[in-house]
Amino acid sequence: MKKKIVILGSTGSIGKTLLNVLKNKKKFFDVILLTADKDYKTLYNQAKKYRVKNLIITDKICFKILKDKCKKTNINVYNDFDNLNKIFKNKVDYTMNSIVGFAGLKPTLNIIKHTKQIAIANKESIICGWSLIKNRSILNKTQIIPVDSEHFSIWSSLNEFDLSKQNLNDTIQHLFITASGGPFKNTPLSDFKKIKLNQAIKHPTWKMGKKISIDSATLVNKLFEVIEAQRLFNIDIKKISIKVHPQSYVHSIIKFKDGLIKICAH
């Protein structure tokens, strides 16, 4: 039986990457829903290519354009996430939430009861609404999987623990999250006034969207990731440090109280 998949924010870099992974595995996966904010052209092309019958596009003008474009197809087009009950009769197997910014919180909360697993790349949702997400996931028996490379690495390294029950503060001595240092790691402070936008979005390691590239250049993104780790793993924030690692090979280091150290590199 095919695994049923949902991608929230399918027109962004993470959504496109996931669809690219699935393109040669269509006999194993059935994409039930794709969503976007304004990019109706990409969303429409994705729906045609992957035979997706349900689309959500939140911008009202783009919704009208896409609705008209899909008039003679079997594609259902919706304008908001209050229509999920119309789309889902049973739980899907896996949802990827790659919506950028605080806009991802409501879709996260709405989709939880409709999915067995939710992979969250939307760190703002975790930072702003973690207690809501956690409580709703427990109520609906939905597994949360962090997708940020650092947090996925931590999550993988802690797979022998029951994260919903165990107090990791009793076990972990310190947690290190790595950072590349961004494009201006070696730039003198005297040159910062000369920085141009195209320099700030040119990340030395990863190809990402503009917002997260800017947040990485200022290292604000890494502060977000510290808060995200504290939320996800319920660890004392004083036990979490940032380690600059330009090669971006090691993603997390966990030092346990019994002397064991786990390093996740990929």
C-alpha cells in the first residue's frame, strides 16, 4: 500500500527537495496535499506532475487565479487550512511542514490530527507555539520529527530514550549545536557597512531561501535553533552551546553525564 504524503510549503526549497526525492518513487508514495502562499504557477505544475488532487494557496488573489486554472481538472483548490476536514477521511502517513516563518504555526496545529508523523522544518512554530504543538501531538498520537539538520541529528542520537517521558537533564551534561559561521565569519567589523544583499544571501555551505540565508548571516538562525533544541528536548538552555564549525560536517555533539559523547556527522 502506498504511503500517503502531505507537503506544507511545497514551492519552497525544502518542499521542492522532498518532491525531487519522491519523483522516482511514485509507486510507493501518494501525495495527497500540497500548499503554497502565492506561487500558484509552481504549485499547479507540481500538482500535475505528481497527480495531486488537493491544493491550498493562502493568498486570495492567487487562489482565484489557481481556482480558475483548475476548473476543468479534478484538482480541488482551497484558500485556507480550515478545510482539512474536507480533504482527509483518514490519517495520512507523513506530513512535511516547510512553511517559512510564524505563518507555519496554524497549519501545524491544524494538520496534527490528520497525520501519523509530522516532520517540522518550521522552527518559528516550535519556538512560538511548542506547548500547543506538543499537547496536540500527544492527544492525537502524532510523532514529531525535527528536520533542521542539527535537531534531526540530536533526535537520532537520542533514539534509545523515550523523549515524552524521560528527563534528559538527568542524563545529558552538555549539548553542542554547530554553526558554519555564515558568509561573514572572517569579515572585519569595519567592512560591515559595505555588505550588500547578494553577499548576505550567499551562504558558504548551503543553498537556502533568502530569509533563512539572512538569518544565518546574522547568526539569528542559530539562536533560534538553541531555543528550538530547548523546546524539543526539554533541556536546560544553559546546557546548550553553539560551536562554530565552518566545514558543516558535524551537526551535533551530546556529552552525557556518564562520560559518553555522541557526535553526529553527515
